[in-house]
Amino acid sequence: MIQLELVREFLSAEFYNFIFYIIILSFITLIFFGVDKYRSITRKWRIPEAVLLSLTVIGGAFGAIIGMILFRHKIRKPMFFVIVPLAVVLYIALLIYVATTPYGAT
């Protein structure tokens, strides 16, 4: 019975909304990292680091880590080197928690 409840919770609308939020924000963050890398190469106005870090922390951690690796961007900045992986670990833990918490539990 408990396994069936976990499956129902995993498939609940709240979980899908959370996943959708993470995916959309990660995609936006990835685009921001790509645009900032392009602007750094062409020596144009840059996206502030605070914006990139804010997007990372509010849900775009997966897009940020992919952007760092894919574009080789901000990989030497200590602030990004520490905060982005920590945010990824935090969001993985949060996804696991949301997926395994029974519906209605506090």
C-alpha cells in the first residue's frame, strides 16, 4: 500500500508543476549563460554575475551547471565554482524529497 501511495505522489500535479518550473528556469539560465559567454567573446555589455547567480539559486541550477560546462563559462570564478554545484545538490535533494513525501504530509 505504501508503495502505491508513493507512486501516486510522484505522479501528482504538484510534483509535475515543480518539475516544469525547474526545467523552464534551467533552460532560461542556460540561455543567459550562453548569451553572457557570447557577449564576453564579442566584448559587449555583459549580464551581471548577480543575475546569473540569482537565476541559479531560484531554480536554474541545472541550466547553470550545463552552461558552465557546455560554454566553459565562469568555471574559474570561485563564486560560481562553489555556488552552482551546491545549488545542483540542493535541487536534487529537494526533488527527491518532493517525490518521496506522501501527499498532505507536513
